[in-house]
Amino acid sequence: MTVTRSDATLARLRRGAGALATSAIQRMEERLPWYRALPPEDRSWVGLVAQQGIAAFVSWYDHPGPSVALTAGVFGVAPRELMRSISLQQTLEMLRTVVDAVEDEALALAAPGSEEALRDSMLRFSREVAFAAAEVYARAAEMRGAWDARLEALVVDALVRGEADDALRSRAAALGWSDTVTVTVLVGATPPGSVENLVDDVRQAAASCSAEALVGVQGDRLVVVVGHNGPVSPVATALAGLCGPGPVVTGPTVDGLTDAARSARDALSGLVAARAWPQAPRPVAADDLLPERILSGDTSARHSLVERAFQRLQQSDVPLLDTTTAYLDHGRSIEAAARALFVHPNTVRYRLRRVADITGWDPVDPREGFVLQVAIVAGRLLDVPPGTGQNGNRVPPPTRH
């Protein structure tokens, strides 16, 4: 649409620009509670933006064109920090208020017969200003998103490398992470497709389970740090469906992000070892892969399994270690184990139930029997055997390295 410019109207607008700005600021004071609540420095910047917008309108009215380049002219006068204090919605409210004030006051400045042309110019200008504001905030959001993605990658990478320090916590806080939640690290294969879409899908899946997620795509490996206040199983199941083919492993749940490096370490160890158990559930807990992790050289897994199984059996007041060994060595036959131990088969059954109660692994179950068998072998291979020494005295369990 072509707007007919009036030189008389332009002259009046130039003379009245200061009064228009004053009227616009007064109207913002009256109509916008958030503007009144701003600190004095921010209010002065908002007022400057309004004044610059009116000056830009007068300049554009003098030289109208097919488009209006306003981003730098209007919004460039305010510091970037102002966008953190004022939302896009508030900016649009400010623009609407300024346009209303200008429309009410400026029409009185129009030369006779130019009122309609001036109104059309103001409507077109206000539309372009709104588009320019949206562009400013969109660009800022895009830059913030790129910065957040880099910061998120640094946090996940630090956890994978075991560097949990105050810098890690401050970076996570900058991403909006709540330090009051429990944390579980999940690892799996990176699926084919867009990484950006994958990250968004993972976050949405975690949010649907009332959890939060920090996501790291490290080549063919996907690492997700899950913050949750409830059970992790529903979240892990939802996220496993987004991972690529192969095992998906969850580390132990820990208290806070500072301890999440341990969860990440165990999850990554489990991801390597899971290949030895093709029938493993998906997702599978790293603690359910202790035998495979031991066989792949994970020292922490060896100490954990020896402590939870071998030491408990050896330190029991009932010969549970000998009974478990006899049962496993004799083809998992209760009768054969009873003959080897010179006890009644019911005694073997009773002791095996005690083993399940004490360790959490049932020797009768094929998988759990294998776990116990590896635990016994690993315990016997320790340099300083735990439990009872040669002199019959108790010796403390080995310390963790």
C-alpha cells in the first residue's frame, strides 16, 4: 500500500515528537504494572526504547519504503540484559501502549486531510515494530539455545570423565537444573537421524515422566543424566525407546549431581559388558551386570559383588558359602550337594533360601546362580581374602580403591 506523505504533517510530527514520547511513557505508567515494578535503570531503558521508536516513526514517515528496518534502530539502544528483565509478551504490551498513545496524540498533529494517511502509516509502522521485536527475541532465544547446548554438553562430558566439582554444579544451575533431585545416568547407542530432534525428544520423554534430563550425544553413544524424585524405571523405559539398537544401561541412583559421576561410570562400564549377556532386559541396571563387568576388568564391580555376596556368605553363622559352592559345583542338584555335605536335602534347601535372603540372589535361578558363582570366584581371587583368616579370627573386608 502506498502512503501519501504530507510535508506539513511531517513538520508537526517533528515538533511534537518529545510530547508524544512523554505521553507514551505516562500511559505505560498507568497501564502496565510490570513497568512500574521495574528497577529505575530498566525503566529508563524502556522509556528510551519508546522514545527511539517514535523518532524512528517520524524518520520513516519522512522516507517511507517497502519495508522497515527497525531492529537496530529501535531495540539496539537498550542493553542485551534488558531482554532478561522483559519478556516478549511485555514488549508487545509496551508497543501496543505506545502505539495507542501515539495514535491518540499524533492525529491531532496531522495536517487537514492527512489524518487517514497518518493513521495508515502508524498501523503499518506498528506492525513492523512488532515483527522486529519478535525477531530480536527469536535471535536471542536461538543464541541462548546454542549456548545452553554447549553448556549442557560440557556438564555431561564432565560427569563422564568423573570431574564433579563446584563448576559442574554452577553450570548445571545455569541450565535450570534442580540440585534437590536424585540422579540416574542412562547410556545407550545414538539412533540415526537429527541430533537436535533426538535431544528434544529425550527431554520431552523425561518431562512426560515428571523428570528432567541433561543430554549428551557423544558420537555413537547417547548419555542422559536423569533427575527424578520418584522411581527411575518409568523414565528409563521411556528413554530406552529413543536409543539406537543395542543395550541400554542405567547406573545406580545417587543423591544429587555431585555423585552422578559414579552413576555414569557404572553405566558406561555396563554398556561395554552388556554384550556378554545378549538376553539382558532393555534397559538393564548396571548392578545386574556385575559378573560381566568383572570379566571385562571393572575393579569397582568386583569389590561390589564380593562385598554383597562372597563376604556375606563367608561371614554367616551358617555354612552358606560351602553350601552354595557344593550346590553349584554339583550341577545345581540339591541331592548331590546334600551327599557332598553329609546333610539332609531339606537342610540344603533351607540354606539356599538363606542365601537368597542375605545376598538378594537366588542360587536356584540360573542367572542369579551364575552371579553367585562369579562372586565366589572373585572373592577367592582377592589378595587378602575377606572373612575368617587362617588363625580363626575375623579380618575386615577389603577397602575400596
